[in-house]
Amino acid sequence: MFNILEADIVVMQEAKIQRKDLQDDMVLVPGWDCYFSLPKHKKGYSGVVIYTRQSVCAPIRAEEGITGILCPPNSSTSYNELPEMQQIGGYPSSSQLASSTVDAVTLDSEGRCVMLEFPAFVLLGVYSPANRDHTRNDFRLGFLDVLDARIRNLVRQGKRVVLTGDLNISREELDTANAEESMRKSELTGDEYASTPARRLFNQLLVGGKVFGERDEGREKPVLWDICRGFHPTRKGMFTCWEQKINARPGNYGARIDYVLCSEDMKEWFCDSNIQEGLLGSDHCPVYATLKDKILLDDKEVDVRDVMNPEGIFKDGKRLRDYSMKDLPPLSGKLIPEFDRRRNIRDMFARKVSNSTAQSTESSTIPQSHDISSGAVAEPASTPSQEAVEQETTLSLPSAPTLPLQSSTGQASPAAPASPANSTSKKRSIGETSTKRSLKRSKSMSTTTSTISTGKGQQSLKGFFKPKAPATFFAERASRGDQGQAFLGSVEDRALQPATASQETTNTEGSATPASPTPVNGTGQGRNGATKQEMQANPPSLSPTTLRSYTVQDQEDVHDPVVSKESWSKLFTKPAAPRCEGHNEPCISMLTKKSGFNCGRSFWMCARPVGPTGTKERNTQWRCQTFIWCSDWNGGIT
């Protein structure tokens, strides 16, 4: 994933995991460090994580949350009460926190912010609450109020700020496809649409944001620059999020709610910014910003790597020392007790290069240009770190030798002496073990075979719908007998019995009882004095009437397999989907989740994605107006 993104700082939102769900491939990523903010109570909810490439950048401080009320790992002291040298700073004051109706602990309990401080700037990875329903309006506005206060406080302290993440706010009409529809449904004008509480607060934070009327107290001056919009000021359809339920991404019916923002005095540091709408895998697409190799800091041009690492690691773009565990902030994922002092299994097979070799490589190679994605610097090929070398230079383990070992004289070494006799008495021999295993295996196989050969165990469902063959029927009657009397002879013997043998007679009480056929007598003679040998030598012909007396009666309770198969198929097969009116293509079934009378009902609709307008269209390539309740559709059966 990191190779595809080609970034050096990756900020992710909606991790939707808990501390117990963390795995090696999430934390012990070779060459990368990570910082998590996970929800404290809700499971599978929100969560933010920032990954940094150790060979390029390393933060000097890391915090979780926006209020400073939380505590670092293995500490009972809040971030805002730590010594000043260990603080990022800019914590909201009590009066700023009082403006929110939600307390500070609740605001930071959902894992919505990670802060990393580099010498150049403070990076905020944020996942802002969405506008789902009115029950969360207080929490959403409270979170945005405190976030605005924290950013402005950092700027007042002279620190630069980079704000990234899913803010769940579209800046203006240009940044959403359904602006006109929203204004029409809510009966809002353009000014009123831009002045909704969350959008107004966000625009007061941005340089060039649309703010109607007087600005709020304490927000008289904008402090952040919209980097991506700055490079594409009039671009339409630059959306970063699409609704999956209506398959809105192919038609680009979405909104821009993911941003990379920076302090106004940093806008000249960036050489490119854009969205990656072609990168699939989520309902959002990545947004990136690329820093220049050389930046102007305090009227002095410096290499960006010098101000993206702790002091003493880089100077003039050249590495002076390797990044070590001592440089990790306490919030680092590699310091979590479950992963501390551990390595990824691939690192165990990597060859380490001495510092002298690495220094000679750096001095003999010309530095190349590089990029920074998401606010970090990419490492040039001329200065590989020790971790990067370990990834590239891997060793494969040799296989075990198959030839006899050679001594120093070139002769084959003698075979190892046999083990003492007393040791063999304590262990079972290989032959004995294999014999026992083979006997046990053969016994189990014979048991299985005997079980299968009985043929009277559990039968498959198909067997109940197959008609019985006449020979099978006679064999079962011979083995079962009628009213306790055993039949002798072959099928031909029984064919000589009169047809009345299968008929029923009525007793004096009116109950039906089957008549008993006449068995062969003890002298071996049947009816008309014919012996068994004579009947076998001259078998009588079986008339259709005689066979019908047995086969037809026996098959009265047997179902026709074809009819049964059709009945079961109709019972379990889903009805065929109707075809849409506009494209004559199979529809898809959807479930109504909106509260109301029809909540829980299923319906059929056109399977194509919605178009750029977001509405159902006629005679176009996008979704048509087909709508059928599933309860009204009988699968095309008339």
C-alpha cells in the first residue's frame, strides 16, 4: 500500500479497530513508525492513525486528542500538564472549552485526532464527526469549535500548522454535487447554505472562505490555506467521497470533504497537490500535497529534511546519524507493550550494513530530486538509511546438504556411531511405531468400509424420489416375508402366485388385511404339483398383467423425480429479477431503511449507477426510473 501511495507521511481515518485488534502487520511495518488514536468505548468506530517513513522524517513530539486532557501512555499526567518542553502546546483555555456543550473528555474519547510535531510544523490528522442526524449536532459543533481554538492557539504561539483528514464538510457549492438539491429541499438561498453553522465555522478558518456578515469573535482572521483548491481554483467535480449505497462513484456524484490545509505562510512550500480519484478500495479517495526539496524558512533556504527530523539527524540534506528507538515519542506504536522490542519477521533475514559502508555510499553518490506526499519528504536514492538497506539486501537461507561431509583431507567422514543399546530400550523403535500406525490406519479404513457396505445408513434426499426397480422390490419382499412366512424360490417362483396374492380381503370386522400367498410346501412342490427344479428348467412367461400387479402397486407411493425436482426448485429458487424500463437490464433488490411506513420493505430498481445530477434519468446511460416493490413482483409468472 505504501509503495502505491509513494508517500512519506500517510494519514488514515476510520480505522475502526480497538487496541486488542492491532496486529504485527499494522504496527511493525519495516521502515515506518505509526501513531494511533483509537476509540475508548465504542467498538469498530472512528479511529485515526499516522504512518511516517523513518528514513525521511521523524516527529519530535506526539499527542492524542485536541483538548490535551488525555494522558500519554504509561502516565497519569495529562498532556496539558506536562513540562513545557514535552508539550506541543496551544491547548484550549477553560473559556474556549466552555463554548462547547460537550465536555473535553467526551470529545477526545472517540479517537478522532493525532498530533505530530516536527521542527517545521505541527501536523493534525483529524476525523471530524459527520452530519448524520440531529442527535449528534452538539458533539459535532463542539468538536469543530475546540479544533478551531487549538489551531488558532498554535498559530498565535508562532507554530505552523498542517491540518489533514476527513473533515466531513463541503466548503462551498463547487465542492458538492448535490448543493442545488440540498438548497431546494431545505429551502435555503446560496448565502444561507454557506452560513450553516459547521460550514460557516470552517470558512472562517480558511483563507478565501465565503463568510457572509460579520465574523465571529476570536475568528476575525483566517489562518489556513486550502492547498488542493489553491492549485485548482476553478476545477469542478474534484470530489473525494461518494455514497456507496447508490453506486455514485462512476457518475462522480460526490463531495469534497477531505483536505490538506496549511498555515498561510507555508503555501509557497508546496509544489503540487491533487486528488487520486482513480485509486479504489474505499468510498473516499486519497488527497496529497508535495513539499519542495528546498523551502524558505525565516528568510533562509534550508533542506526540507533538516526541519522534518529531530536535531542532529540531518544537516544540509545529509544524514549524520541513524534514527533509533531513543528518538521515538511515547505515543509511538512500536512502544506499545505487545510490540515493544519486537521486529517484523522479514527483518530477521536482512543484512545490516556498517556505518562506514553507508557513509562511503553517501559520499560517492549524487543526491537526486524527491517528492513528499501528504506533507513529508521522500528520501533520495543517494542516502539510504540502515532500515532501507536491510529491506533491499535480503539473504536466502541455504538448503540442508545431501552429500556426506568432507574432512580436511578430502575423504568422506565416517558415519556417526550407533546409539547405545540402553538408549534404544527407552525409546520405541521406528518400525514399531510405523507398524502400529499402519495397523491403526487399516483398522479405521476397514471399519469405514464395513460401515459403507451395509448400505442401510443415512440416505441422501435424492433417494426418496427415485422409483424402485421390480427386482429390488421382490428381493425386499423375500427378505421381509409376509405375516411371518418366509418365501422360497426365485422371482419366477413368485410370479406363479395368483394376482389375488397382492389384493386385500375384508374380515368380519370390516378391517382390510392382505391375503397371504401360498408358500411352497415341504415336498418342494408348488401349485399344480410342479417341482422347483421343473419350474427353474421351464420358467413361465411373465405376463404384463402379472408384473403390473406388483410394480404398479408398489410405485403408488413413489413420487415422480422430475415433478419433485420442479417443486423443490420453485420452492427454493429466487424469483427472476425484473428488467428495467430504460435499458432492459436485470434490476437489483434494495432494502428501505428510512424510517416510516415502508421501512424494511424491499424493492427493485435499475442496477446502473446514478449520473452526475444524482437523479433518475430517461434515455441516458445512467440509472433510469424503474421502481417495483418486491411484494408486487411475482417473478414474471402469469
